[in-house]
Amino acid sequence: MTAAIATSVGCLLLMFTLAIAFNVNIGALGFVAALVVATVGGLSADQVLESFPADIFVLIAGVTYLFAIARENGTVELIIRTGVRLVAGKVALIPVVFGVLAAVLVAFGVFPSAALALLAPLAMTFAAQYRVSPLLMGLLVLHGVNATAMSPLNSYGAVTRSVLTDSGLADVSIWTVFSLFLAMYLLLMTVVYFAFGGLRLIRYGHGGEPAVDGVDVEVTTGEVTGEQRATLLAIAALMVLALGFGLDVGITAFGLGALLTLLFPKRADGAVQGISWSVILLTSGLFVFVGVAEEVGAIAYASHAIGSLGDPVVTTLLAFLTGGVVSAFASTTATLGATFPILIPPLQAADFAHIPGAVAGFGVAASVVDVSPTSPSGAMLMANVRNRAKQVYFRQLVYYAGAMLVTGSVVPWLLLVVLGLG
């Protein structure tokens, strides 16, 4: 092991430790760590910046720019209201509708944390009013948010596609990975629905939760404005132009967003402020660090060490479990970006037949633990629960996250890697 490789390993561990302990954006630490490793490895500044993920930068900035406008003018709220009205008094469908809304928003490009921030307060208020289990509601919303995060329009999908391309696996379709990832989440959400109160909702029309005073939900039916219609058309156009005609997603989103701000100038400032700069910093810094680590040989060294374990099936299970543990305390996007470049080469070397399944399964293992109350997503649910004591809810989320740490790794591994389904 060379000094540069040892420095890479030390910097990676230090990055995650500092990010967890002090809530520092790991992307900012990634830029600093990349400079340290490059100095030890004798790389120039130009070599460091060669790894900057310009494509991901444009994708994230463009999509969040467009959806910042949609949030500012009430289009996202309109989509949520429309979904809630579809319930039409059927209480058993309320958690399902919120889960579907979360999945749809994220599939179209709303980033998971933003979608959860939009939906969690309303979902938990509905749970309190209709006596729905807050655990059931929270899990379906959070899993719905994650279920479509592997979409090519979102962060998990963008990171995964970039890593696959850089690993020489451009022929592995991100849509195949997304489909397997989504299938695992649909299975999980179905189990969650029936295991945590769905049957009672179907039978009795309520979840047996205590009534909560002062909880009222007003689902307004205000008239749709011209600006909202234009925004809905812009979102539809993004899907058609990017997915149907192959236009660059980020640039197309910027163009549509710019057109909306020309038509409705008062949204211009909010659109720029709404770009997910923290996510951009995270992915950019992490990719630059991984690129420098690869340049000095650290990725090849780690991949060789993993590959020396022999059986790629066992290797994959260990990677799934490790990803779950790391992601429980760190960003899922960061976990994917840092680990995929190490996991994939040994599978390639072993001529493994189920690489799309392994990639999708790792994404599931790294994201299902987001429900932990120590994570931002779990904390968001905790902050909005109304019809259960927060300490009780905290323990429930901890127990569930612990169960997901194991089953969220083992089940996708059995189905997608061992059995090779899909």
C-alpha cells in the first residue's frame, strides 16, 4: 500500500467521521481531502478537477431550479391536494395515496429530502385526524420518497448512472436498475401496509389511534391558476423531451425554468434560491475525491481486496450490510457515490451475471435505513407526529431501522443476487 492509497483510506474515514459528528457537508470535506491526497500522490490541480461531475451538477441544478418554481407558485401543493381529494373519504387509501404522491414527485425530479419536507407535515396531520397509525403513514411516505429516487431524473439515479458509465458498464441500463430498485420498494411497502395497520383500516375505517384535539385538515379546491397550468406543462415537457427525445435533462429543465420565469418574473429569485446547492456540493466534492483516489490507485486496491474474497455472492452481501451501516449515519447519496466504484469492479472481474440486481440491491440496502430517527428523514417524521408520544415513536423508528439494517440487505441480496430475479 502506497502512501497516497493509505492517505485516501484515512481521509475517507475522517470525512465520514467529521460529517457525522459535526454535521459538515461531506462534499466540502471531499474537496479538501482530494487536495491532500493529490499532494501526497503528486497530482496536479488540473488532474484533481478532471473528476468534477459537470453532468451531475447540471442535472441537479436544472431539475431543482424547475421544481423550486413549482413549489413557489403552488403547483406542488396542487398535485398533493389533487391526490388527497382522490381518497374521497376512503381512510384505508390515505397512506397509500401519500406514498404514491411521494413516489411520483421524486420520480419527476423533486429531491427526496424536499419531497419529504413537503409531504410529512400534511401526511402526519391526516394521520392524526383519521386515526391512522403514524408509523404506517410515516413509513409509507418515506419509502415512497425513496422508491423512485433511482429515477434518472433524481440523485440516486444520476450517481448510479455516472458510476456505471465510468466503470465501463454504459450498456447496463439505468432503467433496468431503477425497475429492480422500485420492485423491491413496492414489495416492502406492501408488507409495511399490511403489517402496521392496513388491514384494520380496511375493516373498520380507522386505525384505532387516539383522537387528537385541535387537528383539522382543510383540503382546498381553489381554482388552478394560469401559472400553475404552465408549470404542469413544463414538467410534462421535461419528461417528454428528456426521456422521449434524449435531450439533456438538466439543460432542458433550465430552459423550461427560464421560460417560466420570463412568463412569470416574480418567481426568478425564488427559483435560484431553491436550487439544491447542498446536494450539488455533496456530490461534486465526493466525486472529485473518488476521482483522485482512483487516480492514485486506491479504488483498484480496494476492489482487488474485495475481489480476493473469492465468491462475488458473499462479497455482495458484505457490501450490502456495510452500505446499510454507513448510510444509517451518513448521506445515502454519499454512500452510493463512495462505495459503488469499489463494489462494481470485482463483480466485473468475476464475470458476475447479475450486476444490475447487485447495484439495485445495494441502493435498497443503503436507503431503507433512512427511517432511523438519527437521520434527517427520520427526524422529519418525528417532528410532525401528532397522535403518538414522541418517545414511543422514536423507539418504533429505531426498532424498525434496526430490522431494516438486516432484512433490507438480506432480502434484496437473496432475490436479486442469489436468485437473480429480474
